[in-house]
Amino acid sequence: ALVSMSAIAGYGMAPTNPGFVSFLSCAVGTTLTSSAANSINQYLEVDLDARMNRTKNRPIVQKILGRKQVMNFAFLCGFIGGLILWAGSNGLTSFLGVSNIFLYTHVYTPMKRTSVANTWVGSVVGAVPPMMGWTAATGSLGLGAWLLAGVLFAWQFPHFCSLSWNLRGDYGKAGYKMMSVVDPQLCKNTNLEFSICLMFITVAFPIFQLTTWTFFVLALPLNLGLVELSWRFYRNGTNPDSKVLFKFTLIHLPLYFALMFLFKLG
């Protein structure tokens, strides 16, 4: 849902709107390519997922679905999703969608077992969908696409750091090299740094005349709330603090995008 929402946000913030067909193609194609990446990820990590309480009930782990079925589903989603993006939007959007499948499954997925840098790569994966929305509407990667990608890139650190903190026992048992497991202080530091970074990215939208200054002002309480909760997590490092932060990130992003739409320029 967050992937589709961020792609729609990118489309909605673009200065042009080529019509409903392009919009629908973007939404459906992005969802399908994301489903392909997630399915391949589950195929590759089935043995590790079986060790984690969070993932041990997935259909492929429980053998409700066979590995061949999962890969067939992934191939169909990736192929059809890429085709829809190409035919209904443009080649650049299709290229981004298909490339993101590769980045997720061939870089991010294996890196989770070897390096804490996987979180940075995963954040790049999550930053691509709003760029796809923008390119679906405009056919090019403008400044707005990069700023929207910056929002998603920064937001994912408080989102995932807080999530992984509560699951660090599971991740450790499965052998994943998450910051919360390997370097808890780095996890808390990074979480706070990118929450603050989001404040500076937000001010760029009115500076570059993508939104009015009202957007920045009204988004300020959201961003300050994120920084405050990140600071509490940084200071205390408790599971309750991380849970509150994680839940707030789920509220923060939809409200942030809603304000962006309301006060869009052009």
C-alpha cells in the first residue's frame, strides 16, 4: 500500500497530467512490479523466514504455495507490470519499475545477510516509486522527482529502524545484519539523523516552487513530532519508544502527502 501511495503521490505532484489511463497504468504497474520483487524476496529467503516469528507463517514457508508457484507469480507480475508501465505510461517508468525489482532482489536481499548497509539500499528501493509516478506523468526525471525520492529515502530510516528494533531478536536468530542487531547505537543515531534530514528536504519544496510555504508550515508539526519521537528513541532505546515511533511513521507519510497535494503549485 505504501509503495502504491508513494507512486500516486509522485504522479499527483507532477506539473502535467496526461490522463486517467496513464495514472491507472502507473498505479497498477507499480503495484505489480512491487509484488514481483516481494515474491522473489520470499522465494530467496524461505529458509531464513522459517526462523522468524514475523515471517514463519508466510504461505511459501508453510508450503501452502510451492517455490515454483511463487516464482511463476513473480515472473507474471514483473512482466505484466513492466508491460503496463511501458504501454500505458512510458519506457522510462517501465525501466525504473523493472530495475527496482533487480535492485531489491539482487542487491538488497543478499546484502541483508552481509552488511548493515542493506538499510541504505532498501531505502533507495523505497525511494523509486514516487519517481515512477513523476515520470509516468512527465516522461522525465525532474527536480520534483528527486525531492520526492529524498522524502521517501529519509522517511524509511525512522520507519524501518523503529520496526527492526522490536524485531532484533528475530533478525538476529535468522542471521540478518540489521543495525538494530549488529550496532544498536548506529540504529538510534541514523534514525534521528534522517528524521532531522526530512525537515530540510521539506523546506526545499516551497524554495523550488513545487508547493506554497503553507505546506512547510503545516507539515512542521508532523516533522517535529517525528524528530521528538526519534529523540526519545535515541535517548531511551526502549521497545515502547520504538513502537510509538513506528506507528507515528504510518500516520506521518499519508498526512505529509495530503498536505503536499493541497498546497501544490502549478
